[in-house]
Amino acid sequence: MSCEGIGDDHYFYVFPVWWLSGLLMSGIFLYGSHVSESLLGGIVAVLMYFYNHGEATRVMWTPPLRESWAFPFLVLQLYFMTKLIDQKTADRSQHIPIVFTTLAFMLNWQFRNVF
């Protein structure tokens, strides 16, 4: 990269949004594969997200929206909650990802770009 690449304020702000969109796709894949109990379910979930991308997000037109920052954490929170509910017995270590994703979602939804 040149000296002007990542140092530009615009790139500094938009690059994390694209990384969070990748995290969102990972979360959708994990959630879809867990609910369907197969890898094919995760692949179908991601494909359906891409198929309905225009209705699912506005990140391609306006990256600095708060849902661009918070929605990946909401999907991961749903995944971890579903895993916790599926367990017969739960220990406290399973609550840590739920607490982290809830905190990350709430901070990003309220303050937009804390992380």
C-alpha cells in the first residue's frame, strides 16, 4: 500500500465494516449449519443471504450505519444462545460468548463504532 492508503480516514472507517460483514457471513454459516445439523444448511443460509442481499442490508450504499457494526454480533449472539438452549446441562463457560456478543452488540448499536 502507498503512504496514502490505509491512513486515509475513509479507509480507516470502512475497512472494519467489510471485516464485520465477513464476520456476519461466518455467523450466518455457523447458525445455519447448527440449526440444520449439516454443513449444507450453513451453505444454503449464506447463499440465501447473498441472494437477498439488497433486502438484507444497506452496507454497500452506506457503510457507516449502526447495523453494519452491530448486526454481526446479533447473529453470533443468536448462534450462541441456540447452542446453549440445545445443551442438556450448561456450565458457566458457555455464558462467556453470550455476554461478549451481547456487550459488543449493545455498544455498537448505541455508540456505532466503539470497536
